[in-house]
Amino acid sequence: MKRMPEEEARRWLLHALDEFTDAEDLRRRERFYLALFHFQQAAEKALKAYLYLKLEEPDVFRAHSVAELIEAAEKLDPVFSRVKRSKSLDGYYIPTRYPNGLPGGVPSRFYDDPAEAEEAESLARQVIETVKAAFPEGA
């Protein structure tokens, strides 16, 4: 069933918000490798929510790069230039999940810095807040 763009965008934003909440919980529990991945995912899904709202041909939805999605959003609204630093979240997409994504490390042991997780949380929050502000009323 094909949904209307606004309905689909709201579904993606809701999931992004839920994923962000789960990532916050993982950060508090010091499961940093999982928190980092889910902060990246929350930002990615929030950006996709915005793009669902604005684009008719959503080729960009195959992308998993926050940097690429910010670039696409910025072409539609220059306000997204404010969240360019969030592109660093892309560094958590692969290595936080796979031991072979790290040279000689294991993600669950390698990612042990609370400050790193707090920075990722802040970057993801900035993306989500920017997307929410760009949504029609009721988002």
C-alpha cells in the first residue's frame, strides 16, 4: 500500500524519535557502541522523513549516509547547513556493529568513551530538531 508523502514522512520521523530515545537509554547504560549506531540511525531516519515530505522521486532513500542526506536536504532548505557537523555520525554506521569494521578491535569493547556518546547524542538531536521545525504543524 502506497502512503501519502506526509503520512510516510511522519512514520519515519516517529521511528527516528523512538530510535533516539532508545539510543539515549543505551548511552545511560554505557552500551556506547550500540548508542552510537542508533544515534546515527536516528539522524538518518529523521533526514529521510524530511526528504519524504519534500521529494517526489526518492532515489536518495537508498543512501545510508547522514552526510549525503544533509546535502540533499540542504538543497531544499539552507537551514540544514547548520547541522553539517552531524555528518560525523556516519563514522558509526559500520564499525560499531562489526568486529571486522575495526582494525584489531571489538566494537563492544572499543567504544568506551562517554563524551563521544554525548557528542553523538547532541549531533543527532540537532538533526532531529531541525527536521521537526521544518515539518508542517502537528509533527
